[in-house]
Amino acid sequence: MMNNSKSLDSKASKHITVDLGDRSYPINIGPKQISLVDLNQYIQGGKVLIVTNDTIAPLYLESVMAGLENKNIDVVTLPDGEQFKNLDHLNSIFTKLLEQNHDRKTTLIALGGGVVGDMAGFAAASYQRGVPFIQIPTTLLAQVDSSVGGKTGVNHPLGKNMVGAFHQPAAVIIDTDTLNTLPDRQFSAGMAEVIKYGLIVDYPFFEWLETNADAIIRRDKAALSEAIERSCINKAKIVSADEKEHGIRAILNFGHTFGHAIETFQAYRGWLHGEAVAAGMAMALDLSMNAGNLSQEDVDRSNALMSFFSLPVAAPKDMTADDFMKLMYSDKKVLDGQLRLVLLRSLGQGYVSQDFAQRWIDATLAKFCRC
Ligand code: NAD
Ligand code: GLY
């Protein structure tokens, strides 16, 4: 009986490869992956440090530890929240590694959402100039975006994700059962990044999301699994083509320049990342319409899909156009003082633009912000 259900679950598993030569790695997606996937195959040495937080540890730490064989396991449990994604808390990971004599053969395991993943990944990128790490993402947002692609880092009070490194994981283990405990608001925030793929590269996926929105919001397992898989396929393709964001990868930041401005303005204690990205995408859609690329119908359809998942499609009421302009100029996409933004040529076709007219931005900011 037990074996049968295990093999059924194995069959439900999906596998995607992020193709980066000798740094290629698998993404395993499916129910019960924490117990089905043998983590030991991705661990070279005898020591492991699991980085998690105080919400996730009681839920999933024990089952991850149960899968590790003959390993000396340490754990860092971070406080939960975007406001703790900073150098101080990163340092607590280094302290644990040093106190417990972890050497270059240690492996870090990130067990949690994007905050834990970005911090554990950055610790792995920089501890003794780089050690391997494994991503076990437990939020929808982390499963469809942050655990894949090797962007790691922390926030600075003056700017979001401003200190970090590219460091690819050895594997990404997406256990879709972890979403059973994810609060609705966090689930919706993850949908912002799912919808993003439809908008920037995959119009058929956008249409599929429109058709399957009811099933997804009910967390129907098949629909959710397909949404995660299609998101990861899109992300893996883009990362494989442009690992270090010299070109096409920048389109993954659709809406993020506006979104990061919102998060920084709120000192990382206000809207969730996905919510800020949704509002940012609504602004970038408007800008794309100002550029003459999109119709009002395109914008309305996109905003309707985001609103269906209770995502904001307006800017925070207390932010002015001036607040946005100042914060957007400290974004990582500013090069040589020149603001670059991701726009849409049409639904499903994103591009990076630096030759947009200031009046298009002014018009969008005038529409979305208080004076
Ligand atoms: P998060 O990590 O803060 O997790 C959201 C909340 O859900 C937290 O309270 C967490 O403890 C809780 N949680 C996580 N898994 C749970 C589960 N299974 N059950 C119950 N509660 C659970 O937020 P997030 O949305 O996962 O990630 C946002 C972060 O990811 C931001 O810092 C953002 O900058 C970053 N990000 C990075 C990339 C990248 O490419 N590296 C991409 C997108 C976002
Ligand atoms: N989330 C943006 C990127 O991975 O490039």
C-alpha cells in the first residue's frame, strides 16, 4: 500500500533542468518531494547547515532532517520577515558556520520562502568564497521564481537586494505539499510572479491562467502543479540563456523597478514582495500603453487577472511621483545614470527599454500617485 502511493507520487513528479554547462542542476516538482527525493546525492561532505525561519522550522525541518544520512547537521533559525533580510542576520549564518567548524565541503540547505533562500544562497556564495547549497522553497513565490536562477542577496536600508551574488544551487526541490500550509495572502503574492511569466514571455500561459484561475485559487493540485511547472520552465529557459543578466534575463524584472521602490519606501515592512510587484506590473502595463504598445483592453485583462488573486493594481496611497523617481534611480537596472525599464511590446512579449519618453513615465506616475 505504502509503496504504491510512493510510486504514484514519484510519477506525479516533474523534472526540469537549468542548463548551465557544468553548473546545470535539476528542479524536482511534485507532492512529497521532501521525502521522495534523496537529498544526499547533492551533498559531497559530511556537514550540512540548514537555514530556515521560526515559522517554517516547526512545519518542515524534521522531515528534511530525516532525509539526511550520516550527516553532521546544524540549523540556523532566522526570525521571520523581509525586514530581517539584511547583513546583520546574514552574519548570524556565518557565525554558526564558523562556530561549528564548517569547511569548504559543507552544504547549506535553504528551507523556506524567498527571504530564506536569498539569504542562505548568499551565505553559500560567500562563505569561504563559495560552498554548495540546495533550495527547498516552501512558498509559491519561491517555487516559481526565487529558488531558480542563482540570484542571492540581502536588502540595504537604501535599496532592495542591493548586496548579493550570483550562485547557482546544486538542486531545487519543490515539494508542492508545503503549499498546504501557506496562508492565502502569501499564495496570492506568489501568483504575481506566475502571471509575470505570461506577460513577459508566454502569452499561451497567460490565456491558460485566465481559463484556470478558478482552479488555481481553489489550489486544485493539477492546475497548481501545471502553473508551477510552466513558470519554472520559463524561468529555466531565460536563466540558461543569460545567467548573469547581460540581456534577456532583465525582463524577469517586469514591474520590479516600481515594486522595489514600493518595498524600499515601506522599509520592507509593508506590502509583500509579490504585492509590490503586482502594483509595479500594473504601472509598467500602463507605461507600455503610453508607449503605444498595448491597448486599454490588454491592460484591463492583465489587471483583472491580478485583481482576481487579490493583488493590488494601484500604488500605495501615500507614495508620490517624486518618491518613485528617487527610489527608481537607485535600482540595479540603472546603468550610467540611465534608467532602464521592462516594458511589453504586446502581452507575452517583454523587452528592456532605455529610450522611453519621460512624459510616458510622468503620465503613469500622475495616474498612480498622489501629487
Ligand atoms: P518570504 O520568504 O518572506 O515568505 C513569506 C511568508 O510565508 C513568511 O512569513 C514565511 O515564513 C511563510 N512561509 C513560507 N513557507 C511557508 C509554508 N509552507 N507554510 C506557511 N508559511 C510559510 O517571502 P517570499 O514571497 O517567499 O519571497 C520574497 C523574497 O524573495 C523577497 O525578499 C524577494 O526579494 C525575493 N525574491 C528573490 C528572487 C530571486 O531571484 N532570488 C526572485 C523573486 C523574489
Ligand atoms: N527574479 C528575477 C531574476 O531571477 O532574474
